[in-house]
Amino acid sequence: MAAEPGGGRGRGVGRALACAVLLVASPLFVAYVWLCCEEYGCAISGPLLDVALGRGRSPGRLLLDGLPRPTLAGFTVFGVWYASQAALAIALPGRIGYGAITPAGHRPAYRLNGLLAWLVTHVLLGLAVFRWRLFPSTIVADHSGGLLVAANAAGLLVAVLAYWKARRFPSRPADRRWSGYAVSDFFMGVELHPRIGPLDLKLFHIGRVGMMAWTAVNASFAARQFQELGYVTSSMILVNLLQLVYVLDFFAREDWYLRTIDMHHDRFGFYLAWGSMVWIPFMYTLQAAYLARHPVRLSPAATVGILVLAGAGYAVFLSANRQRDRFRRSDGAVRIWRREATSIPARYVTADGAIHHTRLLTSGWWGFARHANYAGDIMMATAVSLACGFAHALPYFYAVYLTALLVHRIYRDDRRCREKYGAAWEAYCAAVPYRMVPGVW
Ligand code: NDP
């Protein structure tokens, strides 16, 4: 069981305060955005202007009237979604993939059936809507408030469960990390790979409850637009298509995802539990939610421009992530851009005292910048936002948020890798001085 690295008491207090603020502010912020869309046509300043200009809403009334209400439909839809995803994750076949070695020297194994689960989920949704007529295609758009309440309740419940489990029934006691501050541990998580039976809580919530919902929620907003207009605009098709590619890529390369920072380093607490159940389904789908209310007709030139930007971003994102994954899996014996891969040897020590040898890739994208994959991701996110036009700021939220998240992550990762690899990381930074954009930063 490790204490949180890198920080004295002052830093620990600062982190605990930040966690406490985010714990309260994040759900309120999502509810605020929901209200903007429901009552103010997605104008992000709408409710605040009402309060500031005294147009019938005091801050108290905003909280009382503006928050979404719990509904039976919301809890039922969310509960069915959650339970069916758990059933699919457990029941569907899939090959075994392995995560990275944990600080305590354990290598976790996972059953990889995400792509199959995505297919089964979406085929079942299609049958339920169009053949069995169990519910309308606009179900998410129709019950967004009730669903938001249910998702928040589930996110909080799972985070409490994760904290309690870490104390009483840890899956791997040696891989727990306590910060000394309960609020930080609750928010950031304690266990690295908590499991309940065959379910890995982290992969299940991020992938199956969160990422899986992204395409289904988008489709529901497209259906809402069709209901209103009698057709679906080119921008809505583009947003659905580009984000479908992103989600399918996630599931098709689930094996790769096992060795990303989310899976390898982040602990499972409120941040990932609530983030998977509320943040991804509600905030990552804002462009489709916006277009359902503001149809945007793109010119052919704009469509081509957006596709080019998204395609270029996806190419960088995909090839950079693949290069590092192929390199790591083949222990460095791989050709990148028709040349033998070059690298810097590195070593690190796990908590059990074992020394591990690895390499830091300096070929391909990883020779241009230390996080070119992030630049590709941001290009894709920007392309999706551009598909929504320039009338409102809200569709740009995801691109701005992702940029902030990834820039923060670059600093976080740099600090961690410096601690882990020491001189080898210094040598890597000297060989590849740019963080994300070659020649710029
Ligand atoms: P990276 O894929 O950049 O992984 C960083 C890790 O890779 C480091 O911690 C280190 O881990 C290893 N590494 C770093 N440099 C090298 C090198 N030169 N050679 C070999 N290994 C190296 O980060 P993420 O896991 O954060 O991101 C994965 C993808 O997911 C990205 O494309 C990102 O854009 C995307 N993403 C999307 C988000 C979203 O919300 N849409 C959120 C976060 C990420 P080790 O300890 O193994 O050496």
C-alpha cells in the first residue's frame, strides 16, 4: 500500500481542497449546462443573465427550479442500461488482454469483448425501437433530466462503494494508494484495478457505461432532430459519424486502452465513476444535443474542410497510439515508417523491489513530440465542434475541455515519468524537446 507520491503537506491540503470543490461543482455545472439546453436554447449565459438582470430568477430559485427532477423513467432507463451492460460484459466471449505492470508488480488480465458488446447493444437498441416498438428513438432526449438525476445518483453510489471496498475488501491491497486526506481518496480513488467478481470496475464503467452510451445518446438526438424537421441535417450526420469513428476505435482497440494512463495509473474513485456515468454521456454528447435544437446546414466546402481536419487528426491520433503500442508489445523490435525503431533504454523499480527494463520510443511521431497523439485528438474534437457553426459557444465545450485536460495531463505525466525513469526520461526530453506540437510547444 503506497502513499501518494510527489507532494508535501501543503500540496496535499491544496489537492484535498481542489477535490472538495470539484466534488460539489462538477455535478452542479453539468446540471447548469443541462438547464441551458433545456430552457435557453443552449445559450451558456442564459440562466446567469436571468439572475443578473433580475428577470424572474434569484440564485435560490435557480437552484430550486432549475435542477432536473428525479423521474421513474430516468431511473428505469438508466438501471436497464447499467444492468444490461454488466450482463454483456460478463456473458460475451472475448480474448484475454493484459494491462501494464502495476507499482506492486501485478499484471491485470481483462476479457476483451467491448466491440462485440457495442454491436449487440446497438442491434438490440435498433430492434427495441424499430421492430418491437418498446420505446421511441428519442428516449434519451425525451428523458434527459430524469436520466441526469439517475446517472448522478449512480455515480455517487458507485464512488461510495469503491471507497468502502478499498478499505474493507481491496482486490489488490498492495496496489492501493492513500493520500492521507479522505476527500482526495474519495475523489481520486484508492484502488488501481478494483474488481467485483468478473467485473473490472474501471474498464466496465469507462467503457461500457460511459463510452458505450456516447453513440446511443447521439443517435437519440439525431432522432429528435428528425422528429422536429422531418430530416437530419448534414452537420448532425457529421457529428454522429465522427464520434462513431472515435467510439468504435476505442472498442476495436480495447487492448491498447488497457495500457493508457486512465487504466494504468488513475485510481477508481468519484472522478472516474461519476465521470463515466455523467460526464461522458452528458458533456461529450453536447454537440448532438445542440444540433437537435439548432439545425446547422453545412456548405459542401465546410463539410470537406471539417472532414479533412478530422481525418488528419484521426490519422495522427491512430498512428501515434499504434506506434507506441506496437513498439511496447514487440519489446522494441519493430519498424516505424520503414526504419528500425530507435529508442532510449530505461528501467524502473516496482514496490516489490523488482527491476524492470523497458524503452522510450524516439521514432515516428514519438520522435517529433512527446504527445503528438494528443494533438490528433484535439484536431478531431475541434472538427466536430466546427460542424456546429459559430452561433453558440456550447458546442466548443468538448474541444476546450479536452485541450485543458490533455495539457494538464502532459504536465502530470511528465512529473510521473521523471520519477519513474529518472535519467532516461531526462535523456528522452532532451532528444524530443517538444511536448505536443513539433516546433511550437
Ligand atoms: P499516452 O498514450 O501519451 O501515454 C503516456 C504514457 O506512455 C506515459 O505515461 C508512459 O507510460 C508511456 N510513454 C510516454 N512516452 C513514451 C515513449 N516515448 N515510448 C514509450 N512509452 C512512452 O497518454 P494517455 O494514456 O493519456 O492517452 C491515450 C490516448 O487517449 C491519447 O490519444 C489521448 O488523446 C486519448 N485520451 C482521450 C480522452 C478523452 O476524454 N477523449 C482522455 C484522455 C486521453 P509508461 O509508464 O508505460 O512508460
